[in-house]
Amino acid sequence: MEQRKHWWNGKWGRVARKDVYLRVSGDQWYVEQRAGGADGVSHFFEYESEDAALDTVRALLAGPDEWRELSIRPRS
């Protein structure tokens, strides 16, 4: 599975931190919504198109948080 994008709400700490990830494997697209950092709780969504996955990402990023996209390092 390849991670394509990662967004973070800019807050530190297990209670406040939220992350959203966009990943792809073959023809399947996946969105992960995680609350609480690396040890937090995740919800997963699966889609057959990038557009459908990005619709969910946009909905998850809506709201009062100041989301920022984090860079993805290309694999060597």
C-alpha cells in the first residue's frame, strides 16, 4: 500500500491530535482518519476511485481545525 497524502490538524498531544491519510493499493483507495496520534483510534474507508476517496478527505478536513498537508518522502 502506498501513502499518497497526509494531513494533520496541527495540534500536539493524544487528546487533540488528528491525522487523515490517503493511500492506494492497486485499484483500491483508502482513507484513514486517526485521532490521538500513533497510538490513537483509527477509522478506515475504502473506495474504488481517487475522486470518491478525496470527497471523504474534504469532508473530514472541514471544520474549525487548521489542517496542513505534510510532505510525503518519495521511496528510493
